[in-house]
Amino acid sequence: MQPLKAPEACENLNDIRAGIDFFDRQILESLQKRLRYVKAAAQFKANEQDIPAPERVAAMLEERREWAMEAGFDVAFMEKLYEQIIHWNIQEQILHWRATYPERAQA
């Protein structure tokens, strides 16, 4: 694989696409790593009802809006993106919690 070129150094669409593909792979790998933390958090939840944590979600979304604004991103888009990520992660944590702690699920 050839080294990744800076956007302004790209000489053709293949160079551009290689950069986009590289960063899309990075995004997927980051989401995978994030999900590992989300699943690890299940061990600290007393029951399934503790997982959604709406106050934590609200605080996270507010912080992500601030980060988006600081980075010059469209805040509404980033909020919707993080809402999707967070709610999907919550569902994944619930499934993980049920599979890992079936005895607690029945309590």
C-alpha cells in the first residue's frame, strides 16, 4: 500500500478515494473500540434498567454538540450522528448484559 497523501497533494481521484477509504476504516475501528468499552460498562450495571442512563446520554449529547461547534461541524448533523451511535450502543450493551448476566436478568 502506498503512503496516504495529504488532500492537497492528491493527483487524481484514486488518491482521494484511498484517503477517504483509509479514514472510513479508522472510523469503523474506532466504533468497534468504543463498543468494547460500552460492553465493559455492563459489569458495573446492577440491572438492565440501569443501562440506558438518560441523564448520561443528555450530558454526552450536549458535550458532543460543543465539540462539533468547536470543530466547525454542523451541530445538528453531529447530534443526530451521536444519537444514532449512542442508542445503538445502548441496545448492544443490553444484549451483551443479557447474555453475560442471565442470572441478573431473571432476578
